Amino acid sequence: MISVEEALDRILGSIEPLGIEKVNILDSLGRVIGEDVCASRNIPPRNNSAMDGYAVRWEDTRNASRERPVVLDVVEDIPAGAIPGKRIGTGKAARIMTGAPVPEGGTAVVRVEDTKKDGRKVKIFVEAEEGQDIRWAGEDVREGEQVISRGDVIRPAEVGMLAALGRSYIYVYQRPMIAVIATGDELVDIDDTPSQWQIVSSNSYSITAQIIECGGIPLQLGIAKDTRDELIAKFNAALRANIIISSGGVSVGDYDLVKDIMQEVGNQMQFWQVAMRPGKPLAFGSMRGIPVFGLPGNPVSSMVSFEQFVRPSILKMMGCRRLFRRTVTATSMENITKKKGTTHFIRARVEYENGEFLVTTTGEQGSGILKSMVRANGLIVLPEKTGHVAKGEEVTVQLLDQSFEFTSRPEYLINT
Ligand code: AMP
Ligand code: MG
């Protein structure tokens, strides 16, 4: 038996990031960028006005007030996008709009509310400070500055930055294709009518959803019966994927052929008992260089094993730097007893109340009880050495659910 940590180290040690591909920036959302992006230009390209008003020489506005305005000659009108044609000399001003380039000689902008137009002149009612309401060339981004780094995840802000730099295409890490094989004579597919002794292969769908959730491309290969021929055919069909996942057939039953077939079809398979619950049986290795996971068949075991081992592997292939879900420290609302010597992942619901996380288990923890997974938004992770958790003690909870990040009202309003 090996520990969760050792299994994780051995698995991730054998996973390499995929290559990169070129995509349109709107297809890059959520992807991991495969290049460092340096600014090819200054943003903004020129000093420009932050306000609608008048570009002036700041010294000319000294001592200006409502009662004793300074009067300046208006030499031109500069809308956004126009090129200024005249220098601002002493006693001069130019009408200027937000975003328009500040003309040469202009050292401040006085907002229109602090002025009054008077024919070809303007009355200035306030003293301007040097540089007031001017946005300087390159104040957002300087030419040559690195703004996005390889390994960053592209969010809407990065899309905006790339667009500002005129980058319509960028290089991102490829998304891995993940083959999913369900195994078991008792399984039917979702639209087939199960006989009394059959069940729908829900794992095919939960695993596929987990793949989609973390950014992989699923390749559903359906169900293999527990026969050598069907298993060999499915594993061969899976060889075009970047990762192969099977579910079921890895424990010690008479029809658990997956381990043997994996060894026959490929090579370098390792069959492990991982000291964890759920998810003790796990086969891992590679077939012709493709990583293969033989996940256990029980619906919760397969999901928990995917969470701990497959998800970080997919993220690593996609070039991500951060491979693991966040954990929080929460107060257990109940007593929990477990076996020492195994890591337990206990389905639970965590809430944030009055500045602390509180966690409650979601009921029956059998590895076939998918309902307690449905109710859960996290997994309490109890390490090997723990035997008992008393109500009120602190535990570590792995957050499974992005919806946990959302609230029904802004918390900054609730808390103030
Ligand atoms: P196995 O590891 O093949 O012995 O399967 C363990 C348990 O998980 C059995 O009760 C199976 O019926 C169930 N199981 C196996 N594969 C699936 C699947 N694809 N969907 C739902 N349940 C499954
Ligand atoms: Mg089976």
C-alpha cells in the first residue's frame, strides 16, 4: 500500500505539459498562455486628456478663481482621435476632449466645469497643478514591458490587454484529449433501458463532466463488457488520446480483468493500493507513453480518485502552474471516527459564517452513495494518523465547488 502523497508524486512525476497551439484571443479564455507577452507599444501611445476641458500651460492659471478668472485664447478644438495642430504658448489654451492627444506646450487640463467659454476665449476659474488630468504616454504599459507570463490563465482582463496590444492570436497550451472507458457487464448507456439487474454507467458521465470542468476534451468510448476482447478493443481505441481513464475492474473480483489487460496491451503498468478511502484500488501507468488511470468502479471512488490524481494531471498537461484545489480550515460540527493508517476524503458541506468556516458531513459515506457527493461542496481530508475528530475541532476541507465562491448578496454589503 502506498500513501496518497507518494501516488501523487509518482503520477505527476510522469506527466509533461503538452505542446502549444495558436488561437484567437476570444478562444483563449480559461486557457493557459504558452508565451511571455511583451508590449509592442506604449499604452496610451501619447499623452492625452483624462477629462473634457481645456489644455493649458499650468503656470498661466496661477491665482485663478471664480471671482478673478484667468482669460486665455482658444487656439483650436481637439476631439478624441484628432492630431493637435498648434502649440500651446503663453496665454493660450485648446479645447480638448477625453482621450484626445495633449498638444505640445500643454502641461495641464482644466475640466470644463471649471471654465466658461467666451467667444474665442475661455475663462479659467481654478488653478491647475502641473500634469493635472493628463494621462501620460506609457503610463498603463511601457513598450517592452512584460505584461503576461507563460503559465498565466487567460481571463477577460488578459483578453483586453492582448487586444490593446493588437494581439488577435496568441499561443496557448493544447488541451489534452481524455479517453473514458467504462467497464462492467452490469452497465448500460444512458438512453438504454436497464433490466432489473443493470445500472446506467453514471461514471461515464461524471468523469466526462470532471474532464470538461478542468478544461480537458473528453473522448467517450462507451462501455466494455468484462471480456478480454472488448477490453482490448476499447484500450486500443483509446490510444489516440493524451490520457486514458477506465473505471471499474481494478479490484480483486473474478471479473476484474482491467489490470491484466492493461498489462497485456501496454507496458509499465503499476497497480496500487492507495492508503485512502474512498478510492483504495488504483491502477496507473502508461501505454505507448500515454498515461493510463484505472479508476475504481464505485461512483464516489471514481470521482474522488479523479479529483486527487487525474485533475492535477490534466492541469499539468495544460501548462497550469497551480494544480490543486484550495483547502480551508473549518470547524467540524460533528464527531468523526476513522481508521488510522488511511487518508479519508469525507463528503461534506462547508459554510462561511461570522468569519469562520463550519463543516458538516453530508451523510452516508459508502463509496456507492453518490447522493452525499451531490450534497457536498467539499471533502474533509483527514490524514493517515488521525483516528478521531471531536465536534468543534478544526479540520482541512478541500473545496470542490466553484459555486462556493458566490453569495446571494455582496458580502461587503452584508458585513458593513
Ligand atoms: P468494480 O470495481 O468493477 O467491481 O465496480 C465496483 C462497483 O461500482 C460495482 O457496484 C459496479 O456496479 C459499480 N460501477 C462500476 N462501473 C460503474 C459505472 N461506470 N457507473 C456506475 N457504477 C459503476
Ligand atoms: Mg466491474
